[in-house]
Amino acid sequence: MSLSDGWAALNLEMPPRVPRTEYSVHGHWDLIREVTGIPVRLDSPMQVKIDAQRAFLGEWDFALLWNVLLYTQEFGDFRTRMGHAEYAAGGVDRDDVVYCPFSDPEEVLAFDPREKYGSADLQAWKTQFESNDRAMKQYHSDMVPMTGIYVTLISGLIEILGWEMLLLALGTDPRRFGALVQRYAEWIGQYFDALAMADVDVVMVHDDMVWGNGPFYRHDWYREYVFPNLAKLVRPLIESGKRVLFTCDGDFTPFIDDIAATGVHGFFLEPLTDMRSIAEKYGRTHIFVGNADTRVLLKGSREEIRTEVERCMAIGKECPGFIMAVGNHIPANTPVESALYYNEVFEELRRR
């Protein structure tokens, strides 16, 4: 039933129950153990973890599973390492390596991604996208699968340059940095062309282009260099008949019209983005996913958790493409009791 609910939402057909998805919760072993009864732990054998995750996704009735294939692998070693704080269970994602291949803004402004990274093998990437999508369908047959691209535009430049060099170069010469955005878009466009060729149904386009407090630079700069290129990248996906979903962390409320104008079919929202305003303007024409505040689950009372779920449901239940999720993840340090109560309230309120 979750599969049919997911497809109904993606086609704006108002399923009888609000579908759901979540992020990172598949690594919350204490919660998975509690929900499934499977004695899984951080140090369990991989197959035990896989079986437990699969059982958990079924118990929590996921209708859609966020997934992309192309991350940073095409950058090789020529990319910035910014380090990473502990987030996952057991701190397995901690990274103390800090390194940048650029020494000054001028090197950034002269950088040519195609010159450094070369051309893509479109047929090989078409096959990879199809294989990734097929694996998702086989492994998660009761939910809508997807594949996609993480390093779409600004996210790609963040991974290559790091925040410090990105901001220094942008502040040094906004127009030349805009030209770099154009060069990057032309290079990454190869992979979008391969994805358009692939026999897949749902595509995730990820691009973190703002901060928690909104855009990191002037709005007119985005509208000159970012959104026209984003529209060009997603056009072949749309023309090939795929459902195209867009994810951006932070608060992209000021840009919702610009993003919608690119042609994407839906938006994944963190709690900082104003879901009510999006629902009022695009709730009948677009899919949107979110946006319960993860901080409420981390530190809130049962009453606060209920209020947060009620807020999301009050906005989303009137919209055919609404899919419930906790915005920006349910990390492993979320109290098990809070996550369980969140799910309890969701199950209570999800039927239309």
C-alpha cells in the first residue's frame, strides 16, 4: 500500500493516507532494534544490518526512499576536504582531514572543470543510473525508488572548492565566478544528459544553494547565473518524461518561484523553509516533502512533538502531493522514545 500511496502523491492524485519518508534513520540502530525486534547493533554483521533496515522501512511504511548515485566520485582527489564532525552512530563519519587544492581566489576563477575532470562516458553512466534504479526497485519493492545527482551546481562547487575559497572567489569577482558556474554547469550537464537517456522514472536533483538563514549572496546574482543553468540541467530530464524532485538544505523560501520555474515537479524541505507559503502557492501543482523540525524530536516534549506533527499535517493533508518527513534527518542521537512517539502521532493523523 505504501508503494501505491507514494505513486499517487507523485502524480498529485491525493492518496487516502499521507505517505512518508525519512532520512538517516536507517542508521539509528537503537531505534531499529526497538521497532523490529532484530538484535542489530553498530558492530553487527552487514547482512544483519541490511535485513534490519529493510524490516524497519517496512514497519515505518516508507513510500519513497531518497537516493542519488552521483556524489563526488568524478572529482577524484582534486577536491577540497573540509573535515566532518561526528553525526552517525559511533562517530563513524568523523573526518579530521582538511585540505584545499586551490591556493588563492585567482586559481578558483581560472578553474575549468572539463579540463580537469574530462568528458563523461554517457552510455556507461546511463547504464549505471539504470542499474542503481533497478537495484532500488529490487531491494525496496514496496516503495517508490529513485536515482539522481547530488553535486548539481552549487553543491558541486562547494565540494570542489570548499566554502572558504568559494566565498573568497565569489567576493573577489562575482562575474568571473558566475562564468565558473557556467563552466561547471556545462561539465555536469553530461551526467544529466546520461540520466535523461536512462530508463528510470523518478530523479532526485540535489543542490545546497543557501544557508540556514537564506541565500549567501545577492538574489540577482543567483538569478543571473544559478537558476538559468539549473533550468538547462533539468530540462532534458523533464522532456524525457521523468518525475524530477529537488532537494536543498537550509532556507530557500526566497527562491521557491525561481526553483518552480525550472520545471521540477517537487521540493524536499528542511524546517527552515516556509512550507505553508509553498503549500498555498504550489500545493495543488507540485509535490512537497517535509518538514517537521528534527530539533523538536531531539529535545522536545511529547506535547511539542505532537504539535509539530499536527502543524505539518494541517498544511499538507489538503495537498495531493504532500509526503511527510522530518526535515534534515532523524540522527542516531534522537531519543528512541521521541522517535517512537513521532511515528505514533503520524500514524494517528495520516489518514485523510
